[in-house]
Amino acid sequence: MVHQLPIRHRSGDGILARRDRRVDRRRQSAAGATPAGAASGRFKKNSAGLLPRFEQLWNECLPAFEQRRVSARAQTLALSSLLCLGRHTVTGLLTTSGSQFQDWSAAYRLFFAGSLPTAEIFSVVRRAVAKQLPAGAPFRAVLDDSLLRRSGLHTPGVAWRRDPLGPRFQTNFVRGQRFLQVSAAMPGEDGRYRLAPIAFLHTPTPPKPRRKASAAEWTQYRRDARAARLCLRAAQQMILLRQSLDQDPGGQQRTLLLAFDGGYTNATVLKNIPPHTTCIGRIRKDAKLCFPPDPALRKACGRRLRYGPPAPTPEQFRTNDSEPWQTMTFTHSGVAHQLRYKRRQSMMWRTAGVRQILQLLVIAPLAYRPRKGSKLLYRDPAYLICTDPELEARQVIEAYFQRWDIEVNFRDEKTLLGVGQAQVRTPPSVEAAPALTVAAYGILLVSAQHAFANSDAGLLPQPKWATRPKAPRTSTQRLIHQLRAEVWGRGLGLDSFSGFTAHLPANTKPEKCSFPLASALCYANA
């Protein structure tokens, strides 16, 4: 049987009528018919699952497309990027949707013709996340960059980059593309959270001209290199996100809390913070801070005093025994930790400029082991600054701890979804193909949050080797398994998932042992 994803928005199991022609001598039933032994009613548990919510969010993207057939083709490729069992190339996505015997050029034109509105698709994800927040609650986002390894010599944006996974004692270089991602935090039960990507931007560096190039070419190269700086692109995305929130209903009353690592805690970002935005970042332990100027020391004439006397560095503040430690109970990934921190308000930093009054937080190392005999984690203290000196310490720490979940997004995108595996060569395609997969990933996470809310009701049963009875949250791999069961379940004759737990017969001879196709397909980890 050949199962194809729906090309147009319709009710059904996604099998086209033109595939119903079968050879009678093989005694095969029609592709759209329900197999014998399967119930003829509606798909009970899957009727209110991931797929209806996914289609509902995708329908909100329709006004951004110029033609409906382009939207249907983009939806098919987006779903295929989540369901694909092999390499996530364009032909692999077409094979997943059952279009391997059709013209493939339309799928490639979708990426390089500029007809794919990825920014508007991400806007739908952003608005869906904002709807889950209480009225007036801050909109929390995380910003970071990642490398997609590519070895092509003629692929736009591919260059030698420093390997972030290399050892500390040796700087390794790999060829890859650089992308900037912004993820938004979705609230969950018991203080849990999950990040969903709301922006995915290709940030290449300009090619270096040859040694004997003219002076004008070198001047243009330096100008392009300054404009392509990662910190500058991050500041532009921060301003764009603030503008987008102001245009959403009720978005002007929300404060944007943006967390990032030390690579973005610099003057380029901190001096371009838009209104109603608070940045939380990590700084060096030897950063030269200072106090605000004393109004009594201001001169009547002459140069105005902008900075006060030097303040202790973050490391000196941590080792100062006269400053007491404060304790709070912090829950992360379902585990409660006793967190010790120090806080000092009304600080200034010349890198941030004279308009930024900061607060400094020093977090003592947790130094715990996840299990007996494992590596000791969190051995070093963390030094954070916040551009809002009055923000509560718990909100600052929670916002920064949420930054780690964007690394989970990168892992899922590279390992499970195959972002960067599409064999495209034009500059628009290089950016649009990975962005569509990441946008589909964001819609999947938002749909799962709305459909299940971290509950196991209606999900595929866990395998027997899953020893943990209740995970802190549903994994992306399990959500992909659930989506496969909902998309392909009707064609496989599944009315419920209870049959997956049945035991196989003891006779395992090759000619007598029959492996269940539905279970193998839905639980595949390709």
C-alpha cells in the first residue's frame, strides 16, 4: 500500500484517490479502503491529537502565501520533514509524501523562488506561544547560534568555523553554515517550560577577496564583514522581535525577557536594547564594573560625571565574606535544587553604556551528580547581569536557566529532523529549506503543548525499556511517533494503540514470525 500525505486540506487519511488502481491478480484491496478487521468508525484517540492542531496552526499561515497550491505544497513538505524515516533531503521528503513518481522541480522551486514566507510562519508560532501566557506576563525568549556542518565547496554560506565541540586544549575547525535562532518559552505545569523556535536566520560571512584584489573590493569586504557580525544580527533580531510583539494583540503590555550567553553580552547588543525589553546575559568574572555617580559630586560646570567609583569585580564580589549568600529553592527539569546566590543592584558597566543601570547576580556552583559515579556537573559559578535592576532574582535565574533548552532544540533539529541535509545550492534555498523544517518543529511543539499539556493521555504507549514512569515532559521523539500514528494510522488500520503492547508469539522462525508493520513504522527512530 502507498500512503501519501494530503496535498490539500481535506478530511481523511491522506491517501489520494488516484492511487486506488491496483492489480487484481495480486489480490490487493484499494489503497483508500479500510483493511479487514479494522473498525469503520472515526479514529478515536487520534481525532483530537497533534495533526488537527497542526493543520489549524498551518491554516493561520495561509494569508501569507500568494497561491493556495504553494501553501499545500509547503504543508506537505513541512509534515514530511517531521515524518521522514531516512535522510531529510528534498527527495527524501517527496518520497515520504508519496510523490517520488511525480515532477520534483516544483519542490525545489518552492525554496529558491522566494515564495516561502518563513517569517510569517514563525509569526504564527510566536502568537500561539503568546496566547498561552497570562495577560501582562513577560514574553521570555532565548537567543543563540549554531553550526550546520556542510562540506560542499560551492554551497553559499559554507566556510571554515571553529568547532564548538572540540576539546579545550585544541582549536578545531569544521566546514559549516552559521544560523541564528530565537526560541520562546511556553509555560507548563509545576513551573516546567519548553522552548519553541520562533526565528531561524542564516548568518553567513562574506567571502574574503583574493590577495591581489583592488582597494575598492577590500573596502567593500570590510563593510560587508562589519554588517554580517553575529552580534549585530542578534541585535537586529531583538529589535524585530520587539516590534512584532507590539503589533500583536496585547503585546505592548508584555515585557520582552531575552536571555543569551556571554558571546552576546557586549556593547553591540546592550547599547541597542529597545524599550520594554530586558536582557539577561553572562559576563566574565573579571569584568570591570562601577557604581553610579554620586549626585553630590557633580560639578556645576565642565564635563559631566557619568560613572562612579570602580566596583568590585564579580569574582571579588563572590569571594567577599561580608556579602551574605541568599538561598532559594529552584526546580529545574522536575528536580528541586537549593540554589545559593548573591545580588547587588544599581551597577554600571562601560560596555553597556551610561543609560543602562544593571544588577549583578552571582550563582554558587550546584556541583551535583545526576547518578552515582557520573561526572560532576555545574562546578563553576555563574555571573549574570540584568538590564532591569528591579527585576526579582527568581525571574532572572529562571529566565537564564531556560537558555539551556535551546541547546535541546539544536540537538533535536540536527539529529531527529535532519536540518541542513537538504541538497540545495542557491542562496534563497540554503536559508529557506532549513527554516521550513525548524518552523514545522516549532508548530509541532506548540501543537503538543495544546493537545496533551505534558500528559500521557492519548499518546502511544511507552516501550518496555522506558523505565522512568513519568518523564518531566514529552520528548520530541515521542511526539514524532505520535504524529506518524495519526497521519499513517488510518492507512495502517489502527483504531487504538492498545494492540502495540501485545506480546509476539514465542515461535521466532523466519518463515513463521510476522513482525507488526504498524508498530515498526510508528516507533522507528530514523
